Amino acid sequence: MSNDDASDLGVALPAAAAALSAEERAGLVNELKNKLQNLAGQHADVLETLSPNVRKRVEVLREIQSEHDELEKKFFEERAALEAKYQKLYEPLYTKRYEIVNGIVKVEGETNEAVMDEEGDKCVEEKGVPDFWQTAMKMNEILAEEISERDEGALKYLKDIKWSRNDDPKGFKLEFFFDSNPYFKNTVLTKTYHMVDDENEPILEKAIGTKIEWYPGKCLTQKVLKKKPKKGSKNAKPITKTENCESFFNFFNPPQIPEDDDIDDELAEELQDRMEHDYNIGSAIRDKLIPHAVSWFTGEAVQGNEYDGLESDYDSDDQDGDEDEDGDEEDEREERKGKKKRKCKCRPKSAC
Amino acid sequence: MSNDDASDLGVALPAAAAALSAEERAGLVNELKNKLQNLAGQHADVLETLSPNVRKRVEVLREIQSEHDELEKKFFEERAALEAKYQKLYEPLYTKRYEIVNGIVKVEGETNEAVMDEEGDKCVEEKGVPDFWQTAMKMNEILAEEISERDEGALKYLKDIKWSRNDDPKGFKLEFFFDSNPYFKNTVLTKTYHMVDDENEPILEKAIGTKIEWYPGKCLTQKVLKKKPKKGSKNAKPITKTENCESFFNFFNPPQIPEDDDIDDELAEELQDRMEHDYNIGSAIRDKLIPHAVSWFTGEAVQGNEYDGLESDYDSDDQDGDEDEDGDEEDEREERKGKKKRKCKCRPKSAC
């Protein structure tokens, strides 16, 4: 293996590397390059240096490994079928949720009571559960980070989020359904992740998002900065400059691996981080938000949540950080604190 | 929620945080503390500010969510049963592997041919596949990093590695079976991971390893440094100092969360990194090494491997980094390079 072959190793670092500083990582990349080259060399050696008897044993071991791998393949198939079966069972529940959230069906006991609108100047009948998806998303740590204040106006129009598995190429698709709105023309925004299999481990190949057709002046992923022209300049028009800005809608314009993948280590690292971040958002939407949207909306799903939702025993009036608490409360708090544990970043393999 | 309640947030950072520098992370920890406090406050608000009609709708949505969660629980149970079924099917194959690797059974076509021993001074009959597990482990990036040169003598005696799931407390156990050896008294070293469920996501609670009973002077996780005493000092004996050192066997002495979990952010970060690293090693052994040990031994399982194992079309003599290659070879190499893709750190959820 020549040095050249390992030049894109920067995008294939082991999990542990993510916890290191940029400098440590640059060192690690080089170390790994050397190591992989050694491993490849070693591999050839291992088999060549075996005595005839040991080589025969290894041949039989390889047959046993093949038998195992055949079984394992069936296991993956059965597991995928099981997952598909349950996705079908969830479907009607998601439909009911959609209908209630968007006011398509009424629930028992609803009155025709109207409420004051936000400006407090007229009475309106509230439809469904206003801001359902936006509220649910903001309750999730990972997703809350992505939503800017400017996004809130557009996310009001989010009616539903669905996901489905793709088989060829492997991966999954997220669909965001929007009501017609003053921000963009699209009614569905999609995000697709293409994965490839490597030793039964899914590897992200690329992510693709819908191109958003913003209405003029409504783009949320860019800011227009206006500068007054210098006094006495010939052109009296203000100078406008467009700048990219933070927005959840950047999710639909994911980082891309450049055609020429001979990028340097630092850029490769940065790209890996950005792709990983993007993948984490997609996974959070698929694995957490969509299946448990109501629990996110009510806050019951919040990690390390001290409130047990509507059935909570803790009076919310008592949660204002009162320093004058008695001993019992102190104990209770300590006990609750103990529940916050280190999160191991496990994601379902089958779901990639 | 008082400030105090969020003080151990440092050990529950989101996945994306792992990619940041220490300084950025310290900032993020504070930001998250504030955010979580806001979220908790928001949660109470969300439900309190709902109009009676919307609240009724949310109550119905919560019932739908419960129905979903019941189904999901069944899904997790069925998936666990499926996994257990296949583990049973793999078992006889692992036993056969064990018997061949350790020379308990002979394979067809074996001769009584003896080979020169390492020193080349006498003929010995090779038993099984010498250094099978050690060689396999060294082929895996994550595990290779853990093995020091000093470890090699002891790892020669590793006969088998098994894993099993624990139900109460949830988690899994790795067992390392050793032949009697000059390094330590134990014949089985175990490593157990205790997990807790949080919103169906496994969280590592703690890891426990066997205390290794080293024979005198044989401990591989410590080095004894001898210093000559200063000339003219009263005590003529050399001063000995014991120092911890790198060794795979540190895996059996995993990082622990201190009883007093009010540690500062920086220490919490470091602890999180070390626990995560330890968990990654355990997962690699369970998910990669044990099921595919033969493919690791032969090198076929090496990530981004350019050799297709024994059936490889590439002549290993041609892999010496020859710069004078012709165009076709260049193309072939480019094609192979393209296969190295970013690894997304997906681990099977069911396997935690």
C-alpha cells in the first residue's frame, strides 16, 4: 500500500478520535495511516508465514466463518422485516396524530369556544395543536440548537414529519410537510441519507436535501446586509451584501464530500464533523422526534427531565430555584440528580 | 430547576459536542445548562398556556402516544428474542472455532509434520492456530491501539472470548478465557457493562472488570522503575518506583464515576471521554471481534481493506508502493480509494 492510498483516511477515523483536540487528531491521522499500512502488510504476512497444517486449520475456520456470516445475513433480514412490521403498526397512530394536530378531526369534548388571538384584538377558533412540531423539536437538545428565532415563523407551517427506509441505495428519507406559507413555495422538503454497507456496518455516503424555493426576500438561510454608500460616492444606491446565517433550513443543504477527495487532513476532519453533526440531526428526527413527538411536545421525553409530565408529583410552582428549601427537598433533589447518567451514543444499527 | 440541578450536565453532552475543543466544550456545557433550564421552564409553560380545547386534544394525543409506546415495547422484546435466537445458532460454530483454534480437534488433511520453533533449535508440533486471538485483535484499529508489546507474551495464552447479555441489571458481559500462564493466576477475566434505559436509549451506568491476580514481578499494567541511590546516602538499596503503564489489561480496570458526582466540568468531560473509549473497546470486541474473529485473523475484515483475503486478485508483491505504475493501475487504485467512506458510528441499539 503506498502512502497515497491512505490520503483520505481523515474521513474514516475511529469513534474515539472524535473526543480529541484538532492537534491531537492531526497526529492521530498520521499515526493511523502508518498503522493501517502496517496492518495491510501484516495481513499478507500472517497468511504467508503459516505452516501448512495451520493454514489448513485456517481454511476450515474460514468455512465456519462463512456459515456464521450466512446466518448473520438471515438475522439482518429478519430484523429488518420485524422493524418494517412495526412501522406498519405505528402508521395508523401517526395518521391519527396528524389529524388531531392539524385540526382535521375533532376530539371528544371539544367546545366551540374561541380564544383571543396573539394580538388580543379578535377572537379566533384554534385549529388543532398550534406549533406542535416546532414545540416538540425545541424540546430536544440536538434539534433545539438548530432552530433560530427567524425560523419560528416558517416552522409554524410544519404539518407533519415522516420517515421511510430506502433499499437502493440503502438509507432513509425524512419528509417535512408544510402548509402553504409566505416563506417558500415547496410543500414537502425532504432529506435523504444514502448509506453503504461495510462489514455490516452502515457508512454514510452522502446526504441530499430539497432545494428550497424561497419567496423573494424570505430566505431564512441568508441575511441581506445593507450598507450606506460612502458620502460623495457616485453611486447613491445602498450596497447590499448577502451572508449565510444559522437556520434549521440549512439542514436541507447538507455538507458534501468534494469530487476531488484528496483534501488535506484538517479539511477532512472538519467535513467529517459537519457530516456527523448533520447525520445526528437526521437520526434524532427519525429515532426520537417522529416516534415520540407528543412526549417531546409535553416535555415528558426531555432527557433527565425532572417533571413527569402532566402526572407529575412535583408542583411546578416549587421549581423556581428557591434557596430556602428544607432538608427533605434537598434529599429528593439529590436522588433525582443521581439519575442523570452518561449517555452512550447508541443508535439502532438496523435503522441506518 | 435551580442551577444546582444542572451541575453534572458535563457528563451528558450531546453527540455533537464530542467534536469540539476543550474550550468550546466548556462554553457549550454552560450554554446547555441554561438551555435545559429554559426547556424545563418551557415545558411547564407549554401545558399551562394551552387553551382548554387544545389541552383536550393533547390529552388524546397522549393516549395515542401510549398506544405507540406499548407497541414499541413489544417491538423491543421481539427484537431481543430474535437476537437471542441467532446467538443460539451461532453457538455451535463458535465452539467448533474454539476447538480448532486450540488444537482440541484436528482438521481433515492435517499431517504430523513438525515445524522449527521460534528459536530454530528444535522441532515442535504446532497446536491449533497459534496467536489466533491476539492476531485478530491487532487487525482491528480500535483494539490494536490498546495492545502494548509487553502484552503480547500474555495474550498468547488467550484461548477464547465470549459475550452474553445480562438482564438485571441490563447490559452485557465479555469473558476472556486464558490457559494457565506465567503472568496471572486467573483463568477467566471478565468485563461487565451495566446499562440503564432512558427513553429506550441505553446509557452506560458503569463498567466492572476482574481484578487480575498478577504473579510477582509479572504485572503488565505497571512498570517498576529502579533508581540508583545518591552516592554517599545512608541507604545503599536502589530506590524503586512503580508507574502505571499502557496495557490491554487496563481494560479490566475501567474508569469509575466517583461517588461524589459534583466534579467540575473539565474532569467530567475527561471521565466521559475515558468511559466512552472503554465502551468503544467493549463494543468492538462484542460486535466485531467475536462474531468475525476469523475474518480479522486473515485480515479480510480490515476496514477499507484492499486485499480480498486469500482469494485476493491483487498480488501482494505488487503492493510495495511502486511509483512507476502504468495508467491502468492508477485507475484501479483510484477506484479502490473511492471505497473508503466516512464511517458513521452506528452501533446496534439492541446490543447495549
